[in-house]
Amino acid sequence: MATTQTEIVATNCVIKLDNAAAVPTDISGSLNSVTFAPTHGVAEWYTFSTQWKQRRIVHKDMPVTINGIYSTNAAEVAQLVENWFFGGNDSARTLYIFVPDSEVGAYVLSGEFVLGDYSVTPDAEADDVVRIEINLMPDNVVTRSTNAT
Amino acid sequence: MTTHSTVQLDALVTVIEGKLDDISGSVVGMKEGIADHRTIMVYGSEFEGAQNSRTDRNTFGGGLRLRRYVVSVDVYSRPSSQLDEDITAAQQDSYSVIAILEAQSTSPAFGLSGVHTFHWTGKLGVFPYAGAEYWGSKFALEFLCH
């Protein structure tokens, strides 16, 4: 059995999200984790003559959760998302997730996403900076490709 | 927009020394020995490069590294001799230090930009030094810094 030589770590992942002017903005410096969960919607049924359940893939989805630092710079994740929520234009924006970094050959997940919700919990007794958790949901197709540039 | 400068540990120690200098009759700073009483030593004693992280960074690409510093404040009030007077002196000195720490109610603590949070603990006791025992108090000042 071959031992893997291509494992990765996530310290240099890059996440870009469109700002209000549809310009992809690198928000990695204010993010510390991202969770993407490709999900199949599965139809299930039984028929006469067999005991076994049958299944077919019906649809695809890929909700994304990102955890970041709540900061005051307009080009960083917290203000970008707050301005998205309160800015009066709820249309989908392009999200890019580069794993493990943005070098040529890295994997890129991208698609149009809507803002589901986000939460911020300022806490006077926390010896920590304020954090933000954001849930995004794709609108239409999410693609996976290899970064070429 | 709020911006934060990077806090250097030596600057933090210096500014704390400056505040503790307000306690009258104190000798503050790193000295060769305990020649005078009360003597207060201030020094950085614990360091963490990225608070609550198991890597060297708090965001992707190392954009943010939250530093955790612990600054120790050791107060040597007087050598053990008369118990009631020893405890009284140590207690009075600890009150003086606590008053200065509690005065840091506005952000940033100690007026140093980049200090995010500040938490302290302290205890009274007998502390050995160079073969002698001193009554005094020891404080640990914990900082979260940019």
C-alpha cells in the first residue's frame, strides 16, 4: 500500500467573495475556517418483489459555512457580509474557495451564493476577538476545477 | 475604521513599570538584588504566538496572529520578621498594585494601542529569594494583543 505524499494543511487556503461591485475580494486574512458540504438529495422507494430500498440522486447542493474575525475594514469578511445584508441588494455573489492555496494546480470550488444568515456574539468576558459565523447557500451550479493562473 | 498597531512585549513591560512607579517608595524594574523595600519586578513570563490556535496563525495565510502575553509583577514587600507587620505591608502593597490595575478601565489597557483584552490575578505570600524569605505579592497580568 502506498503512503500518501500529497496530504495538505489548510493554513493557506484562499477564499474570495464578490463585493457589492462584483469584484472578487480576498477575505482569507479575516477568515479562519470554512466548511463546504456537497450534498445529494436522494429519492428513496421500495417496490414489490424485493426487500431492498432503492435510491436515486435527485439534486445537488453545497452549503458553505465560514468562520471569521469581526473587523472594521470594508474589504474584510465581516463588513463585506454586513454591507451585503443591509445594502439593499440580496442577489447572489460569487464565492471562490481555493484549497490548499491559490497556486497553480490548487483546487477551486466556485459558484454563485446567497447569504443565508450570519451571527456575531460580542462578549465582554471573552479574552478573544469578536468572531462571525456566516452561512452561504449556492444559487445554481457549483463547479470544481483546477486553478490554472 | 479602527486600526491596531502591533504590541511589543518590551513596550508592554515598560508601560506597566511606568504605572507601578506611581506607588510611592517603590523600586520598580529588573534589579541586581533586593536592596530596597518595596521592590517590584516586572517581566514577561508567558508568550503565545496565536491565541487559541494550534498553528502559528489565526486566519488563513497568517493574516492575523493574536498574541497572548503574561507579564509578571512580583512585589517583595519586606523580609520575614514580624508576622503582623509583614502581612500588613504585603497587603498594603497589593492594594496599591490592585488600584493601578483597576484604573485600567478604558480601552486600550495601559494606553497601548493593540492591547485587546486584559485580565489579572494575584496572590499574597512568602517568596524565597537568595536564601531569604520575603512577604509580598505576585500578580500575573494576561494580555491579548494584536
